[in-house]
Amino acid sequence: MRRLTALVALAAAGTLVSCGSGRPGPTTTAPKPPPPVPTTTVTRPRPPAASAAVPWPTYGADEARLRTVAAPGLRPPFRRLWTFHGRALLEFPPVVGYGSVFEEAFDGWLYSIDPASGRTRWRYTAHRCGWSSPALADHLLFATFIGNHECKATRPNGELVAFSPQTGHIRWRRDIGPSESSPLVADGKVYVADQNGYVYAFAARTGRLRWRFATGAPIKASPSLAYGRIYIGNYAGEMLALAARTGRLVWRSGGHGNFYSTASVNAGRVYVGSLDGRVYAFSARSGAVLWSFGTGSYVYASPAVWQGLVLVGSYDHTFYALAGGTGSLRWTYHARAAISGAASVVEGIVYFSSFDHRTYALLGTSGHLRAEWRDGEYSPAVAGNGHLYLVGLGRIYALVPLRPGQ
């Protein structure tokens, strides 16, 4: 239903317009006190290494899916360089690297886009739907596809495909179950999951299966990696931690609604939203629930983590900033419609979109509005090449600062 609504709106989507900062400021309400936090000792992960060649290589920007990057000077107000027309819903954001922008569209077309002009360099059709972001690593491009009637797919089940980023030629492909899980690449392995409930690790270079783990329930989330473990939730309300090298189950925590949200992992905690309306923080080491915060509706969105804040939207039309250590509420921003997609934080500015086809840019420190655009639906922004790539319903806008250096 979420996707069908967006597809109807796509036909009527207009030109990107910045609405300035005339919206009311954030309001703050006091949450219920969180439960006591069990003691845990986990070494903090190193910040991801910056790479000029691959500035945004994967869904969530890094292996831990924190959705946060530093990009000096890349803040509103912006001017538009070009617009890419995907001619289908763009539910998930692109990745940026190896000299191109790569986007997977709802109708199963995968595009390589020139970051200087917005022109298509090459494209590939999977004859399935594209409900995920691709991933870049080891001079390869990885993408998953799902057979589903919503995009009039002519092929069933799912597939993981490895491409040459330069030419689009297929290096290898593997059949999996229907998958809307964005691949994660680390240490020579590609991690992915499917709606049959499996988590897989394939050799990135050859596609050889390294291990497979059956969770017992459909998976719609994407794997996250930290501390040598893969973290992922399923549609039985279970969060799992698997050894990244072997696929061995490390811990499992159940009874938490259903997880569509992809986890973000930071400072020994696993942050994730649930369809039971709560945002959870699990111990990355043991799986113990450290805190949970109740919103007014479903939390499909995946959290972003920035400077100790967990940043996430809910179907209750509210965007929340929570203290990562305790779950206490720091600020909120009230949008006009439900929020489903993950936020991104670029140079301290938080970007999110809502179901009324608007994208917001807020100050991460306070939630005050900096800019607003009349396009967007799901996950709105990534950065690279000195550009902010804003994702509308069926378009990508390449934006640069109106006053560079300020």
C-alpha cells in the first residue's frame, strides 16, 4: 500500500521548489522515563574511513548504517545543477562512487548516472522490481531485485547481481528468495537477506556462497555490520546478531513487533524501529534491551545516528531526536504526513521526507527548519562529489551550495 500510493502520486509530481524556512519550529514533549540501562562493555567502532573514490558506497553510508557524513560547506541554501528523471518511483537512495551515481528504480531498472550532467551512462533491466539501494566495493557494483506483481515483474523470486560499475556488464549473479534487502560488502563478502528468512554471505569476487543462516521468518531489512557481527531483524519481531565470518548465531531477541527498519549500530548499541511503534536500543554484545521509546504509530524508518542522537521518523507524522544512551527525547519536528523512509545527516543537517511529497532539512542540534522542498517520499538524500543528491518521487536532483564556502 505504501508503494502503490507513491506510484499514483508520481504521475502528478512537479518541479522541485525550495519553500524556505517558514514552517514552525520544533516542539518538545517529555517522554516517559526509559527503563534502567544494563551495564555493557563494547569497544566503540572506528569511524568509517573517508574515500574520495567512493564517498557514499552503500545504503546508510557505511557498514554500521549510521547515515551520517561530513561534507564541509555542503549546506542549504542550494541551487540545482541537473535533474535525473527515473520515470518510476525511487524508493531507496542512490550510492555514489567510481565516478558515477547508481540508482535502482521501483520498476527494476538500474542506472549509472554521470554526476556532472545527470545523463545516463548505462542502464540494466532486471525484469523484477528494484526495492533497495545498490552497494559499491572492490570495483564492483552489487544490487538485489525482487519478483513482485506491483512492478509487473516477469521473473519470480529474487536475485543478487554483481556488475562492472564502468560498463554495467554482469560479473556474476546468484538466485535468492524475493529480496528488498540492500547489500552490504565488507572483508571480501557480500551480505544480503531475503523474504524466505535467510541471511547470506557470498564471496564478493566470485559469488561463491560462504554461509547461509535461516532466521525462520521473512526479512525485509538490510544487514548492518559492527564488532565482527551482522545485525538484522525479521518479520517475527526478532533482532539477531550473527558472526560475520561464519554465520553462527550470537544472540537473538524476540517479541518486538515486526522489523522493516534496518538497524544502525553505534557505541555498543543497536538502534532500530519496529512496526509496534517503538524505537529500540539493544546491547550489541548481548542483545539485552537497553531502552525503548514509544511513538504514536509504526516505525518503518531506519534510524540515523549523529553526535549521540538517534534520529528517526514515525507514521505519527513526527520526527524524533532521541538520546542514544538513554532514549530520552531531545527534540521533535511535526511534519504534515507520515514518515516512512530513513533520514540522512550531511554536515549536521538532517534530511527526511514525508508522505505528502515534501522533504525537510533540519538543524541536527535543535530540529529547527533550514529548508523544505516540494518533492520526496522515502529516503531523501546522499552526498558525494561536492553535491547533495536529493531524491524525489521519481527524480534525483543534484544540488550545490548557493554560496560556496559559507
